[in-house]
Amino acid sequence: MYDNNPTIDGIKSIDESQQGSVFFKESPTPGLRRFYIESYGCQMNFSDSEIVASILGDIGYAPTRNMEESDLILINTCSIREKAEETVRKRLRVFEAYKKQKPGTVVGVLGCMAERLKKQWLEEEKLVDLVVGPDAYRDLPNLLGGAEEGNRMVNVLLSREETYSEIAPVRLDTNGITAFISIMRGCDNMCSFCVVPFTRGRERSREPFSIVAEATDLYTKGYREVTLLGQNVDSYKWDNPETGEHVDFADLLRMVAEIHPDLRVRFSTSHPKDMTDKVLHTMAAHENICKYIHLPVQSGNSRILEMMNRTYDADWYRNRMEAIRRIMPDCAVSSDIITGFCSETEEEHQDTLAMMEYAQYSMSYMFAYSERPGTLAARKYPDDIPEDIKKKRLNEVIRLQNAISQIQNKADIGKTFKVLIEGDSRKSDQDFCGRNTQNKMVVFAKKGDLKPGDYVTVTIRDATSATLLGDIV
């Protein structure tokens, strides 16, 4: 339940204590140049890496899981926390040593750290050959050409139009069952603690028919679940310039859900200020839209929420929770929680714990406040909560969430769920694992000729705070 990383309003971050996810598709074709890529941070970064892989494929690069085989090493970065930057710098030192052993290898940094640290890494430390921002991936062929000639190349320009809508992502490191689809880029929510508007630019939405086409293609290839990604999916909007037709997020959800009843639809992330009853009624009306919402609260105190510039207060958040329970009583809700934000008092921290008790989150991503350079909070508010107090409050939040999750999962014992098989359990190849509609992981013994991608009905016989254990009916 505990992920000591911030998320971009819930677009889940990987564990920074581990090496970033290494993307690959298959062993490279002999004769092709090879690229190796590590991705850190949110699911949007992982999705971006698949776009980069597609662009590189068009110019003769094939993916590899082995850095020692590569001619091009890329690291897709997250700038949301200082620890993430430390992790990336350590990896760049490793790549630097490898490059000395294999001269001619190009090393590049992609993503959210590009703008802020481009001068330091390109000119001062000379750790990389190219730096590419999240809106400049189309320029990779040109940038690579310059880097291969010995130049240090950079493009970190942000765009108001770029959505990469017509680029078919190369699905990397995939189980062939679940996939991400980016429906929008950027963010217009200027939360005072967040760097995303500065690193990913203004919000813009993809044309909906390209999203439906991508989801349809995934379904025909055997995928059975898609997750629609955006910093704030509820603010998705597109207007047809020819007909004037307006498509909002509820409309898009319906369009994707109607591709096929066997294609599950998830999304991340929602913003409390924008989640409408129309979205909730659309979810309730379609069995294949999963009954799970990630609705970041960040704090349970209205003064702190105002300082965070979240544009809602605690009462508004509770109103949205009440609407979810009224329209979809079986819907699970998860959250993001920050402890120790600027000037937070002990009483205000207790308000957050009270909100957790009220909301009964199925799980949460919890972290102590980490000041990021350039944000409104860094410019306006002193980071005045001592680290030991931040950690104490964080531990209290973690303990409470684990207790709530344990109670919720124990309450599922005896219930029966429809589960999409994703693959083998991590602990045993004799068991399958998959998720139910509430996004809870279910582990159960293999049976018959079932395979990943199949739906099964599972009755729950036991539970931990993180996993449901069951048997196929």
C-alpha cells in the first residue's frame, strides 16, 4: 500500500529504490542499431517511452534489454522529487563508465528533468550527449544525427498542440493483456507543490477517434484492458472543428467501452474539482468500465488545500465521495496523500487522518512533502516542517491506510468476483494473478486450460492488506 513516491495526481510512480523499468520488446534483429531505455516516475513516462520506441524504430533502432548490446542508452526521467534526480544521476554515472568501454555510444536524457538540468548535464558534468523534453520526441532523429557526429544536442521546447496522436506506440515489456493509452498531455492545474505544468506544459486533448482506433487495435491483438492516461482525465475535452460536436471525458469513456464488452476500461487520474456525475453514471452504465477511481485528496484540511491551490475544499471532496457511493456503491476509491506540507499543524494533520477514515480508501500513495524548485510553494511558502515531524506524520498515515486496507480486503472474503487473468503470480508459477473491477489483485490456483487474457470467476477465501486469495468457481 505504501509507495514512498509522489505521483502526478495518482499516475503511479515506480519505487525509486529500484532501477527504473527496462523496456524491451524482443531480441533485436541482427544488423539493426539497438537502444536501451530505462523509465522512472509515472505511468505517463512509461507511455512516452513506448512513443519513443516507435519513433526510433522508424529510423532503424531495435530495443534490447541488455545495455551491453546497445548503441543508444536513454533514461526517461521524473522530476517530481529530489530523490528521483539523485537516482538518475547515479544511473548516468553507470552509463558514463559503459560509454568509456564502448566509444561511440550515445547517452540521452528524456522527459521531465530535461529542462531544469539540461545545462548541468550537457555542459558542466558532460554526462549526456542529448537532452530531449517530453514534447520534442519527434525531433529525436535529427538530435541523434547531431549526437552521433559528436555534438551535444538539446530540444526541450514545450508545445500547445503536440499529442503524438498518430504515432502507434511500441508496446514494451508488456504482458500482452493490459496497456496504457495517453488521451491528453500537460496540465493546467497549477498545484503549488507540483512541477508538471512546467515540465509538461499546458493541457491538450487527443482527438477521440484516434484513441478509439488505438484501443480497437489493442483489442484485436489480444489485449483485454486499457488504461486511459492523463494528468487530469476529467478535464478531457475535444471539439470537432467541422461539426461542432463536443466530446467530454464521459463521452470518451462510453466510446471506448462500446468497442467490445470484453475490453475492460480503466483511467488515471481524476481531479476532485472536475469529476462530474455524468462520468459516474457512465461508469455505472457499463459493466466493462472498472469500478475504481483514483481521486487524490492530498490533504484533509481546507486551509492546506487552499495553500496547495487544489481549488476545492474538504467539504467539496466529501461531496464527490458521497456522489460515488450513491451512484456506484461497489466502487473502490484510492488516493494520494502528502504529509508535512508547508505550515501544516498537528490539528490539520489529524484532519487528513479523519478524511482517510471517512473515505475508506482501498489504498493510497503516501509521501512526505518534498519541495521542488520553481514551484509556487517553493517561491511563496517556507518548507518549515522538520523532517522528523514529516516522517512521523507519514508513518501515522501509512499505519492507518494499512489498517483500512486490511479491513476492506477481509470484508471481501466469501465474495465472488470476475477477474481478468494477467499472468503468473509473482510467488508461484502454479498460481495465476489478476485484478477485479475494484483494481484489487487476486491470486488463485491454475485450473484447466485457462490462460492470460481469460476472464474467470473467483471466490475469495483469504486476504492480506494488499492481496485477495481465492479459488476459481
